[in-house]
Amino acid sequence: MNPRRLAIIRIGIILIISLGFATTIILLLNIHKKVFSLVQHIVDSERMSRIFFIDSLLPNNNFAKKSFIFSSLFAVVIHLKQIIFGDDVKEDIFEHVSEGFFLTSSLLFLIIPFYLKNLTNLKKQKILIRNLLIMAGLALMFIFLEEISYGQHLFGWESSGVFETYNFQNETNLHNFINPFYRFIYPTLGFGLFAVCSILWFFYKDHKPIWLEFLTPHKSLIILAFFMAASTYKGHSESFEHLLALFALLYGWRLILILRNPKSSINIEKK
């Protein structure tokens, strides 16, 4: 273990001990109750709940609340990992989890078009939705295959030819041929996605049509989207990839639930 890694681990242990000590003091002095009471006087909790925990396309379903809690906690953990250990740690548990997320979300997006028969009165929009979902599914499958270097990480073969000569990590994939451009690509993707979601969530001028409401990610992913953007400020970011994988999974999962829910307003005939 090199000195830099050892120093990082020591700092991490100190931070964990400090966090435990601070938590004990907070609980003993009931500071958390005072803070919670103050927040309740400042924040309209009922309105916040309606915005982030209620999904108009999934009535009587608490998926949005679970999605908000899980995605927010995951984003915080990934961000703390980036702060403590840096963003150059590869082949850890989060790397394998994100690969699984990409694969699962890809399959979800490719399965969703089979449920679009429920949209009986949205013929033109249904074709657009189907094409967008298939392209998203194929893109996510491509990302998954790139992440595992088309099986190289699983079977451990050696790179050869152009992959050995020109690939920056000597791996059998395409995305490591353009590493110098990541300083522009990742921030564009991270901040671009957050900007588009913010416009659709809070600044859309008119009432969104039902098909656009269906395709728009739910507001419960706002914390996750924010951390996705924040994690790309230095360019290439493993943290961004982990968060994007979860974003795609929760997004696709919600679409499946909407189409399978007979009480969802997306399944009610609308023009």
C-alpha cells in the first residue's frame, strides 16, 4: 500500500470517528430535534412532499418517495467516497454495482416498448416514445459493454493491435481512445442533463402534454441529478458513471410501473 493511499485511509477513519462523536453530541443535546423544529417553521413540508413524493402518473404508489430517499442516500455516499478516496479508484464494489445498473436499465428500456400498447389514443406520440426508448436502451447496453470492455474485465484477455497501441488504458473498448476530451464531455453531460431536467420540472411554460409528462424524469431524482452535475466539474468522473447508472435504472423502472398500472392517467385515453 503506497503512502498516499494509507494517508487517505487514515483521513477516512478520522472522519468516521469524528462523525460518530458529533452524532453522539447531537443526540445527547437533542440538537437534531431543535434543527428539525426550525426546518419545519421555514420549509413547507406538505408542499415539498407533494412535489417530490407524489407522482401524478402513479396514483396510490409510494415509488417516488422510495426513489427520492434511496437515490439521495446513494448520491451522498458516492460523493463522500469521492471526497475521501478520490475519483480514480476503479474495480471497487460501486464499479460492479453500476455495471449491473446499466445492464438492468438497458433491458428495462428495451422491454418497455412492448407495454406501449396501453397507449391506445396516442398513436403518433407512441411511435416517438418507442423509438426514443429503444435508442436509450441500445445506448445503455453500449455503455454496459464499454464498462466491461466487452468481456475483457470478466475473462481477462490481453489487448492487442490498436487497443494496445492507442487505447489510453490498453483495454478493448472505444471510450478510452478519447480520454483527453473527457474534461469537456462529462461536464456537458452532467450539467446538460441537470439543466434539461430543471427546465422540464420547474420552468416549462405551458402544461406538459401527457406524453411529455411520461418521458420527463420525476422530481424525486432532483438530488441525484444535482450530484451528477457536481461530480463532473473536473471532467472524467467515475462517480458520475455510478450516479448515471442509478438514474437510468430508476427512470426506466418508473416507466414500467406507469405502463403496468391500470389506474395510471397515462393509460386513460387522452388526446
